[in-house]
Amino acid sequence: MSEFYELLGVPRDASDDEIKKAYRRAAMQYHPDRNKSADAEAKFKEIAEAYDVLRDPQKRAVYDRYGQEGLTGAAGARAGGFHHVDLAEALNIFMRDFGGMGGFESIFGGGMQQEPRRGQDLKVTVKLSIQEVATGASKQVKLKTSVICQVCEGSGAKEGSTPTVCSACRGAGEVRRATRSMFGQFVSVAPCPTCHGEGRVVLSPCEVCRGEGRVRGDRTVQVEIPAGVSSNNYITLRGQGASGRRGGPNGDLIVLIEVKDDDRFERHEDDLFYDLPLSFSQAALGAELTVPSPWGDERVEVPAGTQAGTVIKIRGKGLPRLGRSGHGDLMVRVSLWTPEHLNDEQRRVFEELAKLEGEPPREGGSFWSRLKEALGA
């Protein structure tokens, strides 16, 4: 199976518009009605699969992190699932985003009745603490958006009346114009100017929504956020966006995850680093100390003779691995604390110690080599 970005011919940081344009171009090239080569149908289906993943922020995030195998696992299931499409599904994917818009039908002269207009997709940002990343969180998101008009129940028509079929397009939602040239007949397709592509007109509009079938209102959505997410993750809630016009389907709600900084920890994927300052006597003699973790306080044994820059690993006390089992580690990074002011007794003791301790070694592993050793690199 080819890599999805390579199939569409776009870089991994391509925008949504770039992905959509690349898919349309590739789908037009390999559509079985235009391309009669033996592998055209298979290529057309592969392109549809790639586009269906990359157009969805949540599926794309899973794919970017784990590849295609990740889409068939637990993370892929939470993102809406993935499966190989047949030709009918591939055609539906194309028509879903480009049908009835002067695109594919304008070349082949095909057409389809317009569905009610879909509502807008909405984006919200949810901020999480490290503790919530560790355990997962349930958040309530308050939206001020379009909601269904309760008076007309989304039809846009005044009580006692109903929308009627557009007489201009006879309910098709589009008008066609055929022109002839030396190359043959060309058919152009455009949304009906009378009903604006809906196929129906409201002769007696609702007084509350003025024929829109929706009004501005407040709505609360419950968002379940899995453990282990990071600031580059998204969650897509299908049908939780703005209400569509005149009974059209809702758009989607895209929840952007933002993890707040925690002064205690430095995050590296699933591992957490914590800086532990030691006095000279603690480093020299060893100590048993308590350090924080997302799961509560942890005891850490500091061996005698520990050097500044040493990293002590506490296994499994980092963050959960998103879409996989297990946890990262808590890495306790040792630093040496030096008092800025000494009283007379402290100065006397340190002067006596200076006579006994000798010179420090001039050779030895650097901080980075000790860090690599602690990480098992």
C-alpha cells in the first residue's frame, strides 16, 4: 500500500485546501469513466482512501503518529475507524465533496439532486493539565452557534405551511446549459438561482427564523478526551457542529487539544523530566527523597556519590501512550544545589572539608552521555 501523502502528491504539512485540490486532480485522472487503463479503478480507490483519512483532522493525527496500522487499532477506532473502500464508496466520497458544484458533472453531464445544505464545522480549543492528560478527561464545551428553530422544526416554513418543490429546477437543485462546438456538446451544471441549489422554496417563511430553519442559540457538548493526548491532537465529533439551513445536517465539531505547561515537568512525548536539586551532602552520602508524578508522590533512592546531571529513571510513572498500552517513564534529573550565603559554622566545616576532599576528576562522561545511558540509548 502506498503512503497516503505520496498518493496525493502533497507534503506532510499540506493544508486542507492543498489536500482537497490534490485529491480532486488525482481522482479526475484515474476515474474509471475517463481512464480505461487496467489499474485505474484500483488507483481511484486508493486515492479515495488516502483523501478520506487526510481530510479528517483526527484520523490524520493518528496516521501521522502511527501510520496506517494505527488507523486499525484503538486510536483509529476512536477517530472514526478505517477500512478499504469499494468502487461505490470511492465514488460516493468524490460526489460528497464535489458533486453538484460544477465539478465532475460539468464534464460528464451527470447530475444528482441536491441535499439540504450542511451546517458549518466548528472548532474549539480545550485546555488540559498534565494530570488530565494522564487520566483522560470529560469536558463540557459551550457553543454559541446555529441551532434548529423550534417553531418550524427546521423547515423554515411558517406554521401550517411546507416548503414546495422549486418550479425552476423541478427539485433538482441545479440547472443545465448545453452548448455545441466543433468538439461536440458540452453540458455545464450550476446551482439553481431560484432555490440556491436546495430544490425547494419557502413561500411563507417562519417568522422566528425568517425561513432559515435555524436560529442563534447556546448548546453544550460533552467531550470525552482519552489519556495520553498532546497539543497536536484533534478530536472530531460528527454532527455536533452548526445546524444546517432548512433541515440540513449538522456540521462537525473539531476539538483542538492544548496541554498547559506544568512548572514541575518537562514533557518529551510520553516521558516526563523532573529536576531534583540536591545538597552536596545528599549527593555525597545518598538520600531517599520524594518527587511528584501525575500519579502522586514517588520515592526515589539517590545513591551515594551521585553526580550532577545524573538521570534516575522511575519506570511507568510518565504519561499513557495514546492508542497503545503502557506508560512512559518519569526521569529524575539531578542537579547540585549550592548555598549562596554561609554562616560562620558552615564556612568552617566547608573549609575543613576542602582540605580533605582533594581535586575533582578532570575526565568523565558528559551530562548528555549520562542522559543517553539513562534512556537506554
